[in-house]
Amino acid sequence: MTRNPRYLCLLIALWCNASNALAIKKLHPPVASKNIPVAIPGKDEKNIAISTYLERYEFITGDKDYPVNIHQNSAVTYRCNQFRTTVPFVEFYDDKSRIDEVRAIVSGKRNKMIKPAFQNYTVDGIFYSDARVCTMEVPLEQKGEESSVELDKTTLDPRYFTAIYFTDSYDIDKHEVQLVVPRWMKVEIKEMNLKAYNIRKTVVYDSKRDEDVYTYTATKLPAKVTEKNAPGPSYVYPHLLVLSKYAELKGGKTNFFNTTADLYAWYHSLVKQIGDDEVILKAKALEITKGISSDTGKINAVYHWMQDNIRYIAFEDGIAGFKPEKAQLVLQHKYGDCKGMANLTRGLLKALGFDARLCWIGTDHIAYDYAIPSLAVDNHMICALNYKGKRYFLDATETYIGPNQYAQRIQGRQVMIEDGESFILDRIPLRNWEQNTAIEKRTLRVDGTNLAGKVHQQWDGESKEFLLTQVHGIKKEKLQDALRQYLTESNNKYQINNLQTSDINYWDNGLDIQYDLEFQEAVTAFGDELYAEMDYRKEMSGYTIDTAKRENDMLFYYKHHVVNETTLEVPAGYKVTTLPAGLKIDRDGYSFNISYKVNGSQILYHKELIIKNPWLPKSGFGQWNADIRALDKAYLEQITFAKK
């Protein structure tokens, strides 16, 4: 079981990268999937259950380098419910932990032929020396049979022992977690999301050993459900946050994270160990900004260069999960994790004389902030720039977003900014849906059974970032074809010609695309009447949520703002006989508005869809589904023309 939620962020990042490879085929960013369930079950989800899961964690004295260790003993027993299978067992570890022994128990006996595999962990084929994984497959030969895995593991530094989650990928009959805390060790245990589950707690003082024994016994725990667009596990699942404050040992007091200041002091100590080469950074900064005289021009040039030249690798654990890589090594390798990229951004800006600083931040995937002094509260690093009395935040991992625009995942989040031996707590500014506006303006005429005319589309903010991410994943010689496929939704009746775009390599401003359109067979003729639908895109159509299957709240990737304005010339010799009523829905978290208007010889169609709050609670699913069905109905309405 993962002790540190940073691994969860890593796995999610990997999944997102795989998803993005296919996203060029979609017209719209992933607001949600159509008819969203959305559990992603494994084939053995119900075939395997956990009969018992026993975990014991004991704080013990260590050595001079690591004066306090945590010794973990765990035994998980898997049960076969239906058919023969194998159980994959995975345990991560790093330079601050070690796996002492792993044992497989099959049919009540230890099976020494089943041996664990230990290997280095890689991301996109890139090797990280301090991230490792232990894997093992344990057989379940027949229905009713049980097999177990026993693990002995040592965490060398209590700072890295952050969270214990009760749930697993399988249903659990009984899960017992025991923490043994000697009185010389000061620990705070925060109980998170326990109330909705059957979890009983006891605390017993062992006078002989002068230690407190905390025992949590959970029964009938349902399996975790992996759903798209769901809140992070710290919002949903029952877990314990273990806050190691300090230890009073024979050699004196050893401080860990008693306060937020202690957390920053430890982070700052890692930063002081980085060892950036200022000569290399100065030379590179001058190269990037050659010929640029203005401060803002230099800042933007550095930010763009980082976005365009350093590949983001999501790696978030071990000491590398907290200590930034040397800036010159990120330059040399041309890739880095968020910390390496933030540190290089800072280094280049400082080399030019700007006041740039490192920032630690927890994205919206994490439920906590810096009121809790723990490594569990953050999973990301960015750069802050203080310039002319204002503070700007630069996140070069957001590849195609402009300066002073912020991704939804960090908006409003608390951020810890380095300030020498002290620190500053601030929050990333909020941005409303207008930052992410996507506008489509069409001027059309009826040409037989076709609609023809000109189209002008613009994207900004995260809607622009989504599109450019897909575009830049395509080879340059296929770029025009990829854009056509994207804009037409692969519909060969939606013909695009004379396609022109703004500079897709410059994303300070919005992305601008113009083209000529011939939408074939978009008009239906019946006797003396013509019928036409005004909306080809139909964004969010069918985006209902399967309330029978969906277990978690729904999170949209960002605040959406979709605008469609179409001007249609009334065909010569015809008059408008039917004009749809339109739609007006305005909720706290979203709004859908569609209107039609006759203006002389033109019909004006206006649509505006807004996701104001990207977090849709389960309590709002019923209303959302009703509103989506109303939107779908409005999309089916047609304009009717009749001969005069």
C-alpha cells in the first residue's frame, strides 16, 4: 500500500500522458466523458478480496544518521472468490526506506520459489536512482483458496512516513492498523475521512515499554474505485496522517516537523545543497534573451524557452521528490521534474537580475494546506517572480499557457515561497472561466443543401493549452491535416479550405484560426421548405452522468467558456417560419444559454456554455443530467424556411 500520495500523482500523470496521445481525435477538451460512469474496474475486481490486512508500525531508535526509524510489519491475505488467478503485489521504496524481507504464503505454507523482483523505477525510460519498486505475483489456484504476502520494511526517516490508507484495490473484510509510539517520540495522528466507514479505534499504554499503542480496526471496506475526473484520494478515502513532531532521545532532542517553519527549514536545507552553476546559467540566460531590451520581454523569453525546450517528467518520490536537480543538469538533459524545471526557471531569471524564488505547492489533487506540517501537503514546485511590486507565478510544466495565466490545478492553492531563512505563505490567484474562452464565429449562407461561408475560431488559457498540446504532438509536415481533423471532428462533410492560423509557437496571446467552410448536406429540403440546424459542435451533448455507477464527485479539468456566434443569411425567396425558442439555464456552478434572433435578412444564433465551478458534487448530478437533456433537446431544434 502506498504510504506517500506522491506516487498516486505520478500514476495519474502517466495515465494522463497516455490519454493525451489519443485526444487529437476529439473536438473538445475533456469536460467529461459522454454518459459518464465512470468506474474503471480491473478484470479481477470482484474475483479477489482481502480477508485480513494487518499492519504494524513501530517507531524505534536508529543510528546517528537516522536517529529514528519506523519498522513496518504487514501481512495481507488474498482470497479467490471465483476463478483461478494471480495477485500482483507492488511496494515502492527509495533511498530513505528499505525492504527487509518479502514472503509469499500459499496454502498456508511459505513458498520460497516465489521471489520478489527489485528494480529501479523509470518514467518514459528515464532512470531515477532513488526510486525503486518491489514486485511479486502470488497465485490463487481455486475458488476459496487464500494466499498471503508478508512484508518487513524500514523507513529510515520519519519525515517520509506520512499517510496510511485503509482502502485497497480490493474489498477488505478486516484491516487492522497498529501504531506503536514510544513516549520519547512525539507524534500527532490526524484521522481523515473515517466517519463514513466502520473503523474502531483503541489506545493502550504499555507501561513496561513506556509506549502508546494505537489500533484502528476497519471492517467491510469497499474497494477503491478509479474514476475519471474524480477528486484526489485524500478527499475521499479513509486514512491517517502521521505527523512526526520530534524525538527526545538520550543524545538530546531531534526535531522533525513540529511546525510549518520546520517543514520549510528542511526544504530550504535541500535547496542549499543543490549546487547550481551560476556561470552556466548566466551564459544561457544571455543567449535566450539576446537582442531583447525590455524586462518583460526577457521574462517572457525565459518562460517560453523553458516551456518549449525542457521536457516535463512527472517524478515525485524519494529524496528526488523534494530536492530539485541542479539547474545545469536539467539544461544538459533537456528534461526535468517540476522541481528541476522550477529551479532552472529561477536560476535563469536570477542570472538576469530578477527576484525569482522557488515555491512549494499542493495542487487541487491534495486536500491539505500548510496548516499541516507534513510532506503530504504538497506535490508540486513552481517559480515566483517579484517584479515592480507584484508577484507572478511561473509554472513551466504547463507547456502552452501564457504568463499570468494559471492552470486550474493550482488556482487558489496555498503556496510556500522561499524567503531566505524564512518563508512566505501566499495563494495562487483565482481565474474565472473567461481565461479559458473558446469562441467560434461563423458567417454562413445556404448554398443548395450546403452551408457555406467563413469561420473564425479563437482559444485562450487552458482551452488553448489543450489544443496546442495535441497539435505539437504531431509531426510538422502533418500539422495542417491534424488541425483539419480536429476542427472537422473527422467528418468528411465538413470541408475546410484556406486554413490560416496565428503563430502556434507563440502562446502569450490567444490562438487564432480562420478558414472557409462548406458544410455539405447541412440543409434539408422538403417541398417548399428548408430545414437547418445552426450548431454543428454541440458541445457537452450527451454528457450525462451515470448516477447508478458514479461514486465520486465530478471534477472538470478547468473552468470552461464556450461561445458560438453564427450569422446565417436567409435564403433569397424564403422567409423564416419557425425559429427555436432557445434555452436559458443558470446554476451556481454552470450555465447554458442559447438564443435565436431575426435581424433583417439574417438569423443570429448565440450560444454560451460556462462551467463556473469545476467541482460538481454528487448532490448536483440529478440537476446536471436534467440540464444536459434540455441542452440536447435544444440542439435538435431546427430553423424552418418557407418560400414566400
